[in-house]
Amino acid sequence: MQSKTTSDPASGTHPKHCPLPTDAEGFDALSELALDMRWAWNHATDQVWRQLDPELWEITHNPWVVLQTASREQIERHWAEPSFR
């Protein structure tokens, strides 16, 4: 069995190989929120992560994982909504 290499086009679709959308509006604020460990005991921001990716949130309950896999379009679309911000 041959392993995939970084030259394999399919490997570029894995989140590990995709750069974070750090230039997306709202990413910095969401990143700070995701890395704030209060989410572990204070669930006031759960809805934020659930809106970005409901399925992944239900599986992981990990805001950093959700943010890492969210696309630039998802972040910008949600950030544009005043109720999300």
C-alpha cells in the first residue's frame, strides 16, 4: 500500500494541508475566543461554534477544531450577521 505524499493532489484537501483563513474578517476574534479555556466550563459560546459547523461541533465540542476546519466563506458569512458577532 502506497502512502499519499504532499505532491498527491488529494492530500491538499485535508484540513491539515489547508492554511487557516487568518485574513478572514472575524478570524482573530474567533481564534481568541476558541483558545480561551473558559469554554471548557462556560458554555455561553457553544452556539457560536454550533453555527459554524453543527455536525463537527456535536462530534468534538472543541471550538479550536471547528475554527480550524471552517472555510473563509463560512467565517465571513457568519461574521457578517450582527446576531453572530
